[in-house]
Amino acid sequence: MKKQIITLALITGLLLPLGLFSQDVPPPPPPGHDQTGNQSGGRGAPIGSGLLILLGLGGVYGGYKIYRKKK
């Protein structure tokens, strides 16, 4: 009896959270959608400066690793 309760609790614990990860219905498209082609809902986030920072930090980290390896 105890083994059946543990098995039932384990199965319930593993299967019950699967419903929590389901996706919601997507929001409706913006009002100007598909009037003269697909229009974006707004301006996108700029990635230029973030990309340069990421590449710069990656270069500094790589240079530091090479410097440490030569020591």
C-alpha cells in the first residue's frame, strides 16, 4: 500500500506541472497590420551598441586568457 501511494505521488508530481508550462494565446496584431504590408508594432531595441560591448568584453577576456596561459 505504501509503495502504491509513493508511486501515485511521484506520477502526480511529475505530470501535474506539465500544464503550468503551456503557452497563452498570442495577442491580436496591432491596428496597422497588413494595410500596406506587414508593419511592425513599434520600434525594435537597438542592438548595435550592445553588440559592440559584447565583442569588446569577449576580446578582453580572450586576451586575458592568452596572457595568463603564456605566463
